[in-house]
Amino acid sequence: MSSSQYLIGIDVGGTKITIGLYSPTCELQQNYRIDSGNRSAADIEFDIRNAISELAKIQSSIVSVGISSAGPIDLQRIEISPVNIPGFRKFPLGAIVLDQLARNESKPKIAIQGDIIGMARAEISLDSTLQTSSAFLVNAGTGIGGALIANGKVLTGDTGNSGYFGHASVTFDGPTCKCGAIGCVEFYAGGSAMVSRAIENGVTQPITDFAELNSLAESGDQAARRTIEIGASAIAQATVNVMLINDLSKIICTGGVALSSEIFYQKFISDLALRVRPHAFLANLTVRKALLNSSSAELGAALLAREVVFSS
Ligand SMILES: [Zn+2]
């Protein structure tokens, strides 16, 4: 890549979409944030087109676009159907971005990956030990996801949806999740799901989001605390299942819920330790928080965009 060739990284999450312009060495130049919660697809598309157009005015030579998106995603069509954005079903994000850039006279390459895979790509770029080891990146936020790292690479799977473990079951005869599956970890541990569980568990104070639930738990509300701890136990069990299947003992944790709630994070750590104990080959369990915050999926998208240029 020449120094005048620029990249765009896009991160699609349940509450926000961020779109950043990156240098050829993946340094952020400028980015835009678009709210994605409770808005129509048409309104969001309007904002996406505006942001792309503004970034293309700053640098006219956009050679590649990378997208990190909450799943499920369609790798070939570059369409997204994130569970937490009901307005987006087979939403043709790739076609929209390419169309807008064509209007700004750029014809870039484009590729998509799961958002947690994007975070893992960013983590690998910052932690050199991941070049020679295996790890599982767990994201506990509005939604739950994961990514498997092995020797500097992220496993993407046959359809790009590897690590979609928020909708892996931890209760085979449990309740039906909004995705339609039974006993999903996200039913118990998702940030917005925990608000619903809290009300079922007897929380009587009005709460609208996880931050309010966590404040209530910190102030001593036992039903609120129990709800958060059940969520942390559910994701700990799901994580141990992944560790068992893949024989890996390094866990990296991120996401708005895990990073904002010590009650959740401490319970997650203690439950992981408890639940790996019967399995001697996992005795070297290590857990740490991710090196970057929630912006890492956007950086991961820019890294994907750069990889696409170099691999072609
Ligand atoms: Zn589910």
C-alpha cells in the first residue's frame, strides 16, 4: 500500500455503529458514531451514507473497507442480521458502502467479519504472545460473543460466524431465547437480558439498562446481585465448555458488562476457576481484560481491510 491509500473500518454493534478512516498503517484519522438502537433501517442507512461521504472527502483514495458486525453475518453478500438490531435483517451493508464510495469515486475492496473476531484481530496486533499461543476472547456486553485465537490467527469458521457462542446453550431444557434456541447463555448473561431476568427475579425498582441494574446491585439489592451473578456463572460455564473442546487455558475478557461491573467480572473469574477444577489439563487458567476498550472491533475492521489489500 502506498502512503496515500486509506482504509475504512466499520463496527456494527447493538447500540451504535462507528465508522473510521484509517491510514495505511491502521492509525485512526477520524471517525463517526451512529446510534443503532430503536431506529429504522432507512434512518440508519442515511447516517451511514453521510459518514462514508464525509470520510471520503478527507481522503479520496479509499482502497479497502473492513466491517466488523454483530452476527449473524453473510460473508459472501456482505449482509448483516444482528440479533440486537431488529431493523437489520439481511441488511446489505456492503452494497450500501460500495455504492456510496462509488458516488465519491472510490472503488475499494471490501470484507466482513464478526465483531468479536474483529476485537480478537485487534488484540493480536497488540499482544505478541498471542502469536504463539491459543486463547479465547469472551465479550460480555449487550450481546455475548467469543473468538478463538490460535498462533496469531482468529478462527473464522465456514461461514464467518465462529465464536457465535452467545447462542450456545447452557441449559438444554431451559427457556426459549429471542433467537429461537433453548437455554442460550445470552438469555442469562446478555446486558439487556439481565434487566428482564432481574424483574423476573424480584427486582421491584424501575430499571431500564444494565448500568442501572449494576448500581442497584452495588447498593445492596440482593435480587439484582443474584441476577448478575447468575449471568456471570452462565457465561463462565459456556467459556469452560469452549476451553474443554479446544484445550486452551488463556481467557481474555471484554465487553460493556464485564468492564463496567466488578460484581459480574469477579463472579466470572471465580466461577471459571471453580468450573475448570475437575479438568486437570486446564489448570493453567489465566484470565485478563482485553487491552483495548470497545473501539477494538473498529480497529479490527481496519486491520481486516489492510489484510485484504495485502492478500490480493
Ligand atoms: Zn439465543
